Amino acid sequence: MKKIRTRFAPSPTGYMHIGNLRTALFSYLIAKHDNGDFILRIEDTDQNREVKGALNFIYSVLKDTHLEYDEGPDKPGKYGPYIQSERLPIYKEYADKLVDLGGAHYCFCSEEDIQAQREAAEKKGKGFKFVDPCHHISVEEARKRIAAGEKYVVRQTIPAEGITSFDDAVHGHIEVENSTLDEQILLKSDGFPTYNFANVIDDHLMEINCVIRGNEYISSTPKYNLIYKAFNWDIPMYVHCPPVMKSQTQKLSKRNGDASYNDLIEKGYISDAILNYLALLGWAPEDNEEIFTMDELIKRFKIERINASPAIFDQDKLGWMNGEYLKRMPLEKFHELAMPWYKKVLTRDVDLRELSMLLQTRILFFAEITGYDKKVLNEGAEEATVEHVPSIVDFIENTLEFNPELYRHKKMKTTPENSLEALYWVKERMEAFDNYSDDEALTQMFIDLAAEKGVKNGRVMWPARVALSNKASTPGGCAEIAHILGKEESLRRIDQAIKDLQNALNA
Ligand code: GLU
């Protein structure tokens, strides 16, 4: 059997849709599962969509995600060039050949002619299908007109009758009547091919024998197959992947706040977790396992288990998975990754390792450290609104406002009044205590204090935690926070809280 060759063929738009990256991953996995080649080809024939720096962006995403290609623009192989705009003479040559083979014809119609036909059809209330008068021009005559400098395009010639069919590995047998296919432009008047032509020529010349792409291309595939047939080329295996959607009916869209790959990276998701999650968008293993290394994915990935129905991108599920990746990494690694995030918001000299220990099991992604904007699409709303989620470590900088009501906690049986009393006890104990880097010893100190005073632990621990943080919810309890802040700062905060409570109660 021939070695399998797949490709990822992005257009350089400067933006990596989740669905695109998922398709790249599937192409990579399908190739690597059978020790095949995975090729990167840049489809930049639509020069209007060109974005500066987009090429480097594609390289860097593929590098980050470990989707290592065997050939590509920056990794020459024997099938190059791998950038379509550098292959224009090839498309011209094959377009002319296709005309000779009867699979295409030269067309001299202007856009205005076509528009006029379209309007006439619409006036009659008919659906528009362009019927090309240039069909009747002989190839010799057409070439004479071209030599004389007339503007032209190359259009596909579709048989008026018959059926074109193919088998898709995901969607099964697909048949269309040729009469429903339009005679699309293959080569434009400026010499650039359309996607519809370039993809066929390149896939053939690059010996791509398994085409993996989004299912929006299914309906055009019969037209591509007619081109393969006209050339008498082997038709590749087709794997049209299900779309990645927000819900059964809503597409993912940037405007509605749906994340692209870069958005996720900017929020501090890690690329291995993103890729792992993407693998499950439209594919599932035989068992219910969900966490896979890339090597495991390569081993387990089977085309037969790609699902035809839309895959739903569930941000919460991705968050869960990212959290799992964070929990499973060594603390050292987590700490190293968290460091730049701390630097953005923390200026105090606190025990960041202790903080990392607490956060490693509590955060789902790193932007929780700095706080982040969350786009929310409310029911019925046209556009997403932005909500700011505050930093999970905002208590460290001591910028939060005192609020006596935080001391009132039904279950802990605390009130501002009895919290003040508890803080006097806490202050005395914390002054006498020195081992702030030992969470267990610190915790025991609070437990002993409560026991001595004959109250439940919460009666001293809740006021201590609120006093140290001015928050009702913190990662870790009073012992961990005291550890992070250290003795001096902890005592300063207890003192301040006592003063604030006294003032509030006297007011
Ligand atoms: N350039 C196309 C796109 O970005 C690729 C389609 C394909 O994989 O054939 O959508």
C-alpha cells in the first residue's frame, strides 16, 4: 500500500479558527497513525484576504501545538513550492491541459454579461444558473483571441447530464446530478487559480491521497472529482470533518465572543490541553477515556470513529480539561508557567511557591491569576457583552475594601461583633507564633486556639481569613493565606481589621 500523505492547507488570514486547527490535528493524526506524511500548504490565491504576518502565525501555531509537518514552505520537500502564489505557472499549464482534455473551456464573458443574465433570471423569478455562451467557441479560436490580448478566464466544463458520485469516509456515499453543478471559474483573468482548481492540482501533484477538510467542501467535491477524472488521475480518499459549532444551530463566531486558538493561549490555556480537547471534537475513542498524550492519540485515532454530526465546542469542558493538565504537571512546571502571570498583578514580596501550590488544583487557566474579560452572549442578545472576572489573587495586594458584613457567616456562627473578639485572640496567638511556612503547624495553631476558647474552629478561622484577605472566598484558608503573606504582613492586616471593625461597630 502507498504511504499515506495528508495535508493541512490553511489560507493566511492571521487567525486560527478552532475548527481549522481541529482539522489540522485530524490530518496530522491520520497521517501519523499510519506512519505517513503530513504536509503544510499555504493557500494564498485569494490575495484580498491576505494578512501581513499570517504565515509566521501559522508556523508558530503548528509549532506550539506540535503538529510537525514533514514538508512545507519552510521545510522543503520534493513537491514544492508549498505556497500557492509561487505555483502560478503550474496552474496555467494544467488549466490549458484541462481545456485540451475537454474538462474546461476558455470564457470571455465579462462580469457584466453574467450579471445581466442573473438579473434576467431573477426578473422571471427563476433560480440562476450561468449558461456559458463561450462553450461554443472552439479551442483554436479561443487561443487566437487570447494571443490577441483578450481577457479570459478558464471555466470548468460540466457534463450536462449524468451523475457524479463519491464515497466519503465520514459521510458515506454521496451522489449529485451534474445538471446541478455550476461551471465555476478555475483560473481567473489575473492568472490566479481559484481554490476550486488549485486544491485539485496541488493535491494530485503533491501526491496527497487522503484529503481531510471541513465538510463545507462536500458539495464542491463532485466538481473536483470531474477534474480528477478528466486528467485520469486517482481520486483521493475524502474525510470531510464535521463542523465545530457553538450549539446545534449556532456557528462559532468571533463576534459572539467565541475563542480562537490565540484567544485561548492569551487566556493561559496550555496548547497540549487545547489539542487534547480538539481531538474530541468530532472523534471519540472506543472507551470513555478523554485525556490523551499526542502519542496516544496517534495510536488510537481511527477515521471510522469520526462522527458526521456537528461537534459542539464546550468552553466549560475545555476549562475542565485544561485544569486537569495543570493538576497533573509537576508543581515546578506549574510554578514556572504561572510566574509571568503573577508578575502582571503582584508587586508584594510574598511566598509565590505556596501560592502556586494552592492554585495548581484550583484554577482552570492562568488568566484567573490576572483576572480577565469574559464575553457573554445573553439570551436573545445580538452581540456578546463583556464581564470582568476579577483576579483570584486580588487579596494579596491588599487593595480590597473592608466590609464588616463579610464577617457575618451563618454556618460559622460569626458576626462582626464576635469576629472582633476572635481577632483579639488571633492577634495574640499569631504574634507569639513563628513558623509561618508550615501550613500544618499554622492550622494547628488556629485549631488549638478555638479549642482553648471552647468555640468551633470556624469562629476563629473565618474572621482570620476575612481579616487577612477582605474576601469571602479565597484559594486556601487562613493558614495558607498567612503563609503566603508572611508574619509581618499578616499581623499588619489583623491589626487593620481590628481597627476597621472597631470603627464600624462604634459608628
Ligand atoms: N484553504 C482552505 C481553507 O482554509 C482549505 C480547504 C482544504 O483543506 O482543502 O479553508
